[in-house]
Amino acid sequence: MLRRAPARLVRCCLLAACAVLLAGCDRLFGDEDYFPPPETMGGWRANLSPEFVRSRGLDPAALEDLGRFSQSIKNSAWPGYDYHHHTATIVIKDGWIVGEWYSLPETRFFQQYLASNGKSFAYLLFGVLVKESRERQARVQFTEQSRVYDPTYLQEGFPLSDPRKAEITFEQIFRHTAGFLPEESKDGDKLEEGRNFWSDYSLWVTGRDPKWPLTGQLFFPPGHPEEYAGSETWGDHRGAYSSIGFAHLGLVFRHAFGHSPSAVLWDRILAPIGFSGVSYHHPPPGTHRWVTHGGLCMTPRDYARFAYLILRKGRWQDRQIVDPQWIERTRTAPWYQNMRANVDGYFGRDLPADMVRMFGSGGNFAFILPSHDLIVVRCARTENRVAEAMEPQFLARLAKALQPVATTASR
């Protein structure tokens, strides 16, 4: 005759089963093994319920305040930008979309121009070039200390428009300390000339377009921005922000990879991580659809994919796309303005030191917080003056959302 198990034993078994189930859920929600499928196959997983947001360690009310504040910042009708009605804000925690706000229903699918975020994409593609040149044991081994003006992969730059260009390294381009024509001085005086009005794009970049002679001059010796009175200070770092400097990377990619920069970016990075597509803003004629100082347009959810690739140290599923050591540089160095780490407290001591910011004009930015397994992205066309004033308020709300909250089970 079978005897019924004691009630206490049944309860213990049920508790043990729940523990196993919860452990399995933790693995399902795990930090390292989830990668969103392409949008055509369902895209990002999402759960916006306050209970779930709280279970992820975030304050639901503070998170909602962050999203609503971001969306409340008005966009501007800039000349040449007739798509200023779209603003998107997305928060991703542990691989889950836990906050998502769009100004219009179609904004989710709109390919927004992300301006200087294109420099961050160029930074990572250079990391792919470093990785591949090392793995192939290529004749030319690229590092951040390699000289930019090398006739092997920058034939368009010769003869040099300024003899000091022979000293420029890729690291100086990334730090904005190479001496190239800045976009503006520290006092806000506009300096860059010829963008989108070049006679020949390659000659404009390398300073050999006779129509725009100012692009041929270096404003200070490479690596010495302190010798230029118009240089800016970002924390303890000095530089002169130059899109022309980053534009050199596109010319280098064309020769080093043997294909157009846009094709290489798609094949090496964007397609492998499931991008739905990409378009280009004001591409010059010829092979340079992507100008590497900006120029990229993408959906906000795809932009989040790129941020997620950085969060996962360059890995996507079982493929290491970018050398993890290359990406780690951004988490330990405060001098890359387009991949700016918070190790010096530049964005505030109440935010983690390993936080990284990508940004572009128009209020387009992504904050990546590895220690919280969290991403916040914003796509918009906000006037820069307004966007700069908005950022501290945005970050204060983010810090508040990160403050520990009690879960339903512990309340």
C-alpha cells in the first residue's frame, strides 16, 4: 500500500524544483549568451512591465521619467535635414528591452542620421583591420601607432600638403590630436570648410584640393594640441575635434581591405550582427558612400545592436568580430571623444567608471554600462546647444534609475 508523502517533504520538493527553475531562468536571462536575432526574425526580446523592470534592478518610475524626458526635448528643422520629427529612446538591460519610446509609430523603423557616431563605427572597423592584419600575418601590420600617411595605403595623400603629416599616427586621429583642420575653435568659431562642396573628396580629405587650401594645413604639430590656442579641453585631455582627421580612415580602409569602406563595414560588422539595413547621408560620388567621419543612417534598434556588440567586447554569438582588447581600450582611457569612457568621472562620479559614451550631433548618443549590463540609446535631430544642455539632466535621471530597488518578492 502506497503512503502519501508528508506535507513538509512535498513543500521541500516544490521549493527545490522552483530553485532549479529560477536558476534556469537566470541562465535564460544571462548576460553573456543572448544575442538578438534580426528584426525580420523577431528582433530584440522585450518586457516593459514595471514588475519585470524592477526584477532587473531598475526603478520603473525613474526609468519612465528618463524616457519621457528624452522624448520631450524638441527637435530642430536644420537646413538639409527634412526628417526631424523622429525621436527614439531605448533602454536595454541584460539583453531585454525594458524601456522603449518613439515620437511616431514609424520612428522604430526610420533610419536616422547619426552624424559623428560614424566615427565610432570607424574606430571599431579599424580594430577589425588590426585583428585581421595580425591574424593573416600581413606585410603591413596595423596598430594604433602606425603612420597614417603611408604610400602603401594612402596614395592620395602624396605629395604631402604639409611635411609634418608624415608623423601623424592613427592614435592621434582617434584622440583628435593629429593637428588637422578642426570643425571649430574652443570659442565656437567655425573653421572647417568645403564639406559636401569638394572638387574631389580624396583631395579634400588629404588637403590637396586647390578649392579648399585651408584643409592642407596642420594647425599644430601632431600630438601637441597645447601649441594651438584654439584647442579644447575635455577633462584632462586636450585636442581639436576634426572630422577631416577621421575621414582619412575611409581612404585607408579602401586600400587596406581592397573594397569600399561601406562594403567592408557591412560585411565585417553590420551584417554579422543582424542589421536590417543602413543608408548614407550626403555621400560623395564614387566609391566613398560612407565617409567615416559620419554619414551613417540606421534604425534605433540597429544602433542598439552596435552598442550591444561593444558591451559584449566585440563578440556576437560564437564569433569574435573585433579584438576584445581593442574595445577594452575604451573602458580604460578617457581621451577618445567618440568612444568616451567615464574612468575619470567626466560624466559624474554617481555613474560607473566603466560607462562609455558614443555621440553625434543632433542629440544622437549611446551610453554603454558594462557593470550594469545596460545600454541606453537615443536617436534624434536636436539642436546641439539644446542637446548639450540636456545631457547632464539625462544622466541624472539615468543614475536615479540605476539606484537599487526592492523586488516584489522582498517587499
